[in-house]
Amino acid sequence: MALHRLRRNHGARVSEAEVDGMALVTLENEPLRLTVLAGKGADVIELLYKPLDLDLCWAREQPLANPARRPPSGHDDVATYLDWYPGGWQEVLPSAGAPSAHAGAAFGQHGEAHLAPWDHEIVTDTPAEVAVRFRVRLRRLPLLLERTMTLRAGEPVVRVRERLVNEGAVEQRAMWGWHVVFGAPFLEPGMRIRLPDGTRVLPHPDDVALGGRRIDPGDGAPFAWPLARAAARLRPAAGASHGAGEPLDRPAAPPGPGASRAAAAGEPLDRPAAPPGPGASRAAAAGEPLDLSVIPPRGEPSEMLYLDVPEGWYELGRPGKPAFRLDWDRATLPWLWLWQELGATDGWPWFGDAWVVGLEPCSSQPTNGLAEAVANETALRLPPRAERTLAWSATVLPDGLSA
């Protein structure tokens, strides 16, 4: 932390602080304030649109806590992520999703980079532009990751350039992505997810919580965005919890005794259907068309989908209110994961409090960890001493989505 750096209260600027022994770096300009928890994963824990005091990140309602200062209550490769998850956005590397093992190394939920303390260095500090470089070396694989985040005066855009280096003498495989999650007060029911034309949807093969899922995946074949077919809803047995003990982004166990499921019904996934009408906010009946581009209300079941996007961008919002756009290099991150936890999980870890949507660019799929991504050849290949670069940007659209 720079103790003798000159400070400034106008234009682009950067400041440093500390919370529970973790470095905290804030970049801001006239429209935005970006806060990065360098001391844990270099997580983005705030993207505030200052004119409306509107944070586009989901902030989990618990104190920021340093994992190095609190021993776990029990060994759990999923809790290594969730116990310290503050909301916001995390860099996911070298594994994504459920705990997995590869090349003799074991990885917990969402890999290693999100849990490690990162170095940081202020590389530009002028009223016109500020930039901070964050850096981490993994312990389980010989990978170095650098991320430079930039804000320019007056622009509601965060620009990011990254460099992933294999420092080892043999090829490395990795899953790389961003766990970008939105929640209230920015996220609202009825908002739209806008994606490139030609996007295809690959359903996760399993339910991700004991309360069932939103869509009927049929035979698991890809289908055209955004229309799916609504699933029959599971009815948990008396006293059962929806998703109790089930981890984020991880396939759940099959429903137990007392759960019932109606037979699949309705039309094929790709069959054109009329858009949902005025009753779209209610839960769709089994087999009815379900518009995945519309953010659902609280209480709907969880969902996990993989979107094959022809171009690397998406928008989230509605007309007349600030919206969000993410642009990224699709050549490096060709998949977009859509994760929805909508308040139906009343057991650990959410206890009914999480109503969130994740739109998460990733190199690979599914959310079962690195071993499966290696097996299906979606994991990145990094030759010895080679590097991959990634450029992406996050933009606040002050006037919202076009009608």
C-alpha cells in the first residue's frame, strides 16, 4: 500500500485501503466507482454508477472476511469458495464449478485464483486515466495471471487486459473465466438479457438444486435462444429443504423420497412459440414456452445453462434505466454460463436470501470442474512458457437498453 502517493478528488483517481488485513483498491471517475478486493482473489466487489448510487454487483449481506484469519469449521472443497464468497465478480482459474482433480492436483470449487491474495501496482495515475495491475501465481499449477484494470475520465467503462502465462516446462490445461453475478438493487424482475443473434443453449444435464429446475432439458440437445420449455416442478417432501447443502453451480443429487415429477409435456424446444403475455411473471406450467431472456421473479427454481454465443457480448437491463454491457474476446472465452439462484434454496449456502443471476464468460463447460473440461476438450491448452491474452470491458449504459 502506497503511503506517500499524492491524492486527488477529481477526474480519474485511485485509492487504497485495508479490510481485515486484505488490500482494497478503488478506481473511480465521474460516473463510476470500481472496488477490487486485491487481498482475496482481486474480486470486483463494487461497480457503482455514481449518479444514481446504483451498484451493479451483487453484495452478499455478510462482512468481508479474510480466509487466512479464520480456520474452516470442517473440511469441504465447496465451502472453500462459498464461505468467503462476498458476491461481486471473481476470476475463475484453473478449474470452474465443482471440485475436481487433474495432473495430480486437486481443486476446490471454482479453482484457486479467487482465494489467493494478489499483488497490485498502480501503473497510471493521472486525472485523465488511472490503471492498476493485479498479479497472482497459482500454487497447484505453474500459472501466472496478470490483470490490468483501467478507468478514463468521464467514461462509464471499465477496460481490462489480462495475461495468463504457463511458467512450467510442460503443457498445462485450464478452465478460465469470470463469475459475474448481478443482484438487487440493480437486478429487477422483467429485465431482459440481450444476446447476439444465433445464440444456442446447452442445458446442464442435472438439476442444480433439490427444488428442481426452470426448464425441461428434454434429451439435452442444444436449442435456440431464448425459448425453452418449462419443466414440471418438484415438490419436496415435508421438512425437506430446497437445495440444502448443495453448492453453487454444482450438480445436485437426484430428488429423494417424497419428490414427484410430472411426465415431460409440451412441444419441442426449438418450436416457435408466442412470447409470454401479461402473466409472464407467474411460474410457467410444465411444457409451456419459457422466455429465458426475461429475468424471473423471486421463488423460481434454480437453473444452469451454457450459451454458445456467436460474438462475445451481452446486455442486461430494460429501457429507461441504467443497463449493463459486457464485451470480451470470444476466441479465449467461447462460452457464456447462465446461472440463476432465485430464492428457492432455503438450505446452505443461501437460506432463501439469494436472488441472483450470473452471466459468466468461460473458456469451457460444464460446471463439473477441470477433469471433465479436459475430457471434452473445452479446457484451454497452454504450451510450455506460452501465454494467452484476454481483453474485456464492462460498460454502464445510462439510458438503458434500446426498446
